Amino acid sequence: MPKTAAAGKPARAPAKTVKTAKPAKVKRALPRAPAARSPAAVSRRLRQIEDKRSVILTAALGLFSRFGLHGTSIDQVAARADVSKSNLLYYFANKEELYVCVLRDLLAVWLEPLRGFSPEQDPRKAIGDYIRRKLVISRDRPDASRLFCLEMIQGAPLLRDELGRELRDLVERKSEVIRQWVADGKLAPVDPHHLIFALWATTQHYADFGVQVQAITGRTLDDPGFFEEAVDNVQRIVLQGASAHADSASGR
Amino acid sequence: MPKTAAAGKPARAPAKTVKTAKPAKVKRALPRAPAARSPAAVSRRLRQIEDKRSVILTAALGLFSRFGLHGTSIDQVAARADVSKSNLLYYFANKEELYVCVLRDLLAVWLEPLRGFSPEQDPRKAIGDYIRRKLVISRDRPDASRLFCLEMIQGAPLLRDELGRELRDLVERKSEVIRQWVADGKLAPVDPHHLIFALWATTQHYADFGVQVQAITGRTLDDPGFFEEAVDNVQRIVLQGASAHADSASGR
DNA sequence: GTCTATAATATGATAGAC
DNA sequence: GTCTATCATATTATAGAC
């Protein structure tokens, strides 16, 4: 694993007994359009390449999201994608590159829903919608959610830069929106960061801890009844809170 | 890895090219009190053994919680525990056993705080206290939280049984308490399962996604000010909700 | 109990024919 | 582009001396 010792290191505990640490070979770039040929043929070929890459990436996501980078072998990904190992290594120079590609595809999906927040919206509606959309993702792309979680747990060695930049900026912008809502009295006085964390946590939980959810409730988000139940409850908890309110019977 | 093919299998994608699948050797049991000796000497020895096991387990938790089972080598654990690899393998028959031991220690810690809930408590205080206690754990034992999360993501292959039994029973008992609170009008009408999920998710988030939290806020729970901020905000969100209430300015 | 080999093997990656 | 060897190595686990 410590083949490329210097660059963006993957999640692995620092080896104690390092032998020699080879001088980091430079890998070839991805197969790109070779040069001139009939335009139609080129585009057809490019599409085929992209398709195959995509098949591999999907297979990789499924395995990485369950077993992590080290728990998954190239062989397994290849088998799942129905290509040979060497063929896979033709499309992705090495395992780590494959992993990073999977992650990179993820981040975009990940940041998307948050972009929706804008000051002129009704915050209750905006937040309610956001919860639903994130739960849809937890239902339809639990593997994406899990891989993201896995990467976070490991300290996000391959996303750290993006985290520090893209994510942070987006969160800052949306925090400003939330602050505005609070200032306008449309939202209870709550710290935007912690509110965003609560939104992320409560919704992703159904994907990342899906096994636990199923062990306890016996159901999954694929069950439409349970899905709506989850949406409704998360929305109620985050928006109204669990305390009894004035309009219901009040204890103490 | 597919050495013991049958039993409680660890989180690894099913290998495609299985060679022979050996007939699962029976491993020796742990070193236990050999027999008769001076009682004092025996107890001293036993303590030493337990101490060493404990040191190894702690080192293992630290690494497993970051890099997972497959991302951690026995060598690394041994180095961190400051014992030789062979010596480690004297105390734990194999890597998997070590991993399971670490997990087993965890579950107890994990279930503890929830036991606190009882019907005669004021729910707001009970839930508020629970949030604080879980955040203390997220602060003081983030590695425990992360490993638990890792295991869940992977489908909890080694905890599945316990999940189905212990955890489920405990949650059922506490759900009954919550239902009682709701029936008494002390709590808003909320499904106990989803409330418990929300409590877990919002509090563990600060440990499991600690890197993200730090990337965004620049702070960690080790900062006392941030810790109190987190406690306060999570309590407010879960108990009162984010919506503006009657007593504050009401938008629309 | 602890150590030094060393066996056994899984897996990442490359070379080179076609 | 795809395949069949094949190499190289990291790592688990055991054997056996002390």
C-alpha cells in the first residue's frame, strides 16, 4: 500500500516496519481519445469507455461502501462489474484511483440538497423539504451515504481538501441564510451549524445505521409506510421538538 | 481471510476465486489459570495477563476505529500496544478474535445511557440528560463511537445477534416509557423509535463525523465552549424544535 | 510467556502476446 | 482493449527454541 508514500494518503494506519519505500512511480494517465479517426467512431468509442468506467464505478461503490477500501479487493470489484481484473486496471491505474473516483462522484450528489436553501423561502417548508430529500437519498442511495460516512470516520484523508473548501463554503453560505431566518423571527434561535448537523445526522442515520434501524423496527425505508413515518417524525422532531407544547396537555 | 469460512463471518465481500476453503481449524482457547500454584502468585499473574490484554484491546480499538478491521494489521496493533506480534497472537488467537473482543467491550458502554429512562422521570429532563451523556461519550470515547458506526455500516456481521436481542429488547422497554410519556401528555406525539434514532444520530454525529464538524466549525468537543454549545443546541432542537414558537416573533 | 524464523496465501500491479 | 501469466509484497498465522 505505501507505494505512493507522499501524496494524498489513503486511510491506513502508518506502517511500522517500512521496508524501502519505493520512489513513487509515475502512473500513466487514463485512456483518453487517442487522436484522429472518423468522428462517429471516436464518439462511439468514447461512449463505450465511459459506459464501462461507469459500470466499474457502480460496482466499486457497492463494495467500498460496505467493506471499505481495504475490505474490498480489485478482484471482487472486477467480478461484480463483470470485467477481468487486468481489464479493470486498464481503466483505473490502481485501486486507490478507483476509490477516489468513486468518492469524487459522491461529493456532488452529497452537497446538492443543501443548495436549495435561500432566504426568501419559508424556513419550515425549506427544512421540511430538505429532510424529505435527504431521506429519499438515504432510501435510494444508501451506499453513497455509507461510503461518505466511512470516509468521514477514517478522517476523510481523500476528501479533506474538498471538505475544507467546497463544503465549508457552502455551509457558510447556507448558515447565513439560516441566521437571516432567525433574525427575522421565522426560526427559533438556533446555531446554524448545529442545526445543519442535526439535519444531516437524523436523515443519514436511516442509511448508515440501516441495519440497526431494521433490527429494531423490522422495517426499512423501502417500505413506503415506514418511509413516510420517518419523514413525518424527523420533520416533527427537528421542527417542533419532542416537548409537549402549549396546545397539547402540559406536564409540569 | 476465509480461513474459518462458516462461523460468524467478518465484514468482507465474498471472495470470487476461492481456492480450497480449508476445514476450519479449531483454535486453542485463551490462556487461563494453568492450575495450582501459590494463590498470591496466581492472582498476580492473572492480573498481569488481564492488564496486557487490556493494553492490547485499547490499542486495537484506536486503530480499528479509524481504519477498520482490514485497514489495520496485527503488526500495527502490536506496535501500538508495545508488544511483539507473536506475543499478541499469544493473547488473542487471531485478528478476528481480537476484533470481536473489542466490539464486545463496546456494546455494554453503548447501551448504558439509554437504561436511564424511567416513567416517573420528567421526560424533558431525562432526554436532556441523555443528550448530555451521549455527547460526553462522543467527546471522551470517540473511537468507541466510530467503531460502532463502522460495524453498523458493514452490516454488523459480528453484532447482528446482539442487535437482534439485547438492543432490541432494551429499545422496546424504553419505547414503552416514551409512549407512556406521550400518553400522559408530557411529550409531543412522536414515535418512540424515531425519537431514539434522532437522539442517537444527533449525538453520535459529533464523534463519527468529527472531522467534518471540525472542518466546518474549526472546533471540537474538547473545546469546553463548543461542547456546551453542542449540548445546548442539540437539546433545544430535539426538545423545542427549530420552528419559531408563540413566545418569539412569528413569521407568516 | 516471549522471541526468531518461516510457512502460507491473498492481493496489488506489471509485462507482453494477441 | 483484452487477455494470460507472472512478479512482488504485505500480512496472517504457525513452529519451535529459549
